[in-house]
Amino acid sequence: MGAMKTNYHTHTTWCDGRDDASAIVRTAIRRGFREIGFSSHAMLPGEMEKDGNLTRATATECFAEIRALAEKVAGEIPVLCGVEADYVPGSAEPSHATYADFKPDYVIGSVHWVVAPDGVPVPVDVSPESLFEGVRDHFAGSAETFVRAYFRAEREMVAGFDFDLAAHPDLVRKFNARHPWFDESASWYLEEIERTADALAQSGKYVEVNTGAIARGWLDEPYPSRRFRDALRDRGVRFVLSSDAHSADAIDAAFDRFASCEDFVVPSWSSLA
């Protein structure tokens, strides 16, 4: 990707972001971006609805606003409109078919919830407290059981659904630096990384190198970890650099540190491709 600066994983006030799309586009232009894409959190099943996700009604308004903005700034920067869609087994599917009514330019697939054996969805990244309570109450206190279930959901998602970009494939690490709760050097964890790298490679999907946890102060390296990236690179996986920005000032967070560390590509959905 060289010096070409783009970001397709961007959140606004339509979901859980702090700034509106117009403010983010203005910042992208000032910082020399070649293209910007928006990816609000998609709809969740009724029992899991929360303020940080679109509903079908707000999704219609969101897509209309961003496409109008794209026309307004067409001479300055291309603006795309995608969606970040959760995989929740039996409830939510990240696929183009699911969101066909909105005609997204691309779909990002994510796992933010792990469904416990008792059917309760446990949030992966809301807070350390909610994660640890969920592991205690619904996974018999076993970090290994939870983490394995997380990666199993990742593999099911990438193998089973038609989306374009796999988001933060080891999001389960988010709190581990500041609140250690499992060993990332354990043989069972390394096995999960290898198996998930195989699934991602076989799917042919792009994988993002996501700097969001750096911007938010949780980690000092992106998702996936260096070891996970090595496994993915060895299998020929294509990387796209992403900030997972939730504010205008974070759209290129830590890009100066990681823009040259991988052979990033311009994805097929980009107007620059």
C-alpha cells in the first residue's frame, strides 16, 4: 500500500462513535487520506439490542447521510459506506445477503459475543468486568474454554458467510495486557491461532491489522498479534490496515508505526483498486 492512507473501519455517532461522518471526512482530507469508509455496527437480535448498534430504521438514515456526503465531497475524497456485522450463532450473520437492502460497499465480519453453553451471550470487549463475570458465571470460570469458544466462532464465521474483511481476529486479547487472564504463550492458545489462521487463509478474506486498542490504551500492538500475523502471512493472507476509529482524531492512530510493517493491499471494494 506504500504511502497511500485509507481506512475502512470507521465508527460515527450513528453507532458508538463520538464524531459525525462529516467531521471525520474533514479530518481525513486534512490528513491526506486517499479514501475513507464508514462501517457502523449493524443490527443485533432484539434481546441484544444496544445503543451502540444500528436498527433497521437508523441504518436507512445512516446510509442515506453518508452517501449524500460522498456526493458532496466527491471532488476531494472518495467516501464509501459499509457495515460492521456481528456473528452470533443462530441470531446474527455477517453477509452481503443479510444487508442487501442497504447495498453496502463492503461488509466487515466481527465476533464481539461468545454464546455460552447455557445460551447466554457473553461480551468479549465491553469491559474487563463484564468479560470476567461472564466467564465466571457462564463458562465455569475457565478462560481456556471461553477463548477456545471465541476462536471457534471466528472460524465458523469466516468459513460460513459472504463478507469481505475479518475484523480484529484476536479481539479476545483486548484486556489481557492490563488485566492478565490467560497465557498467550500456552500451547492450547497457539493451537487456536494456527487453526484460525488456516481458516482465514482458506476463506480468501482480507484480514485487518487493527490499531484500535492502541488508540484506546488497552494494547501496545494491533490485532492480530505479531505471532498471529506471522502465521497469517505465511499462509498468504492479505492485510488491510485499519484504525477501527471511534473519533475523528483516531482515524490514523498508530499508522506511522505499522504502515510499513506489512505488505498492505488496497481491497477489491475500494474505488482505488
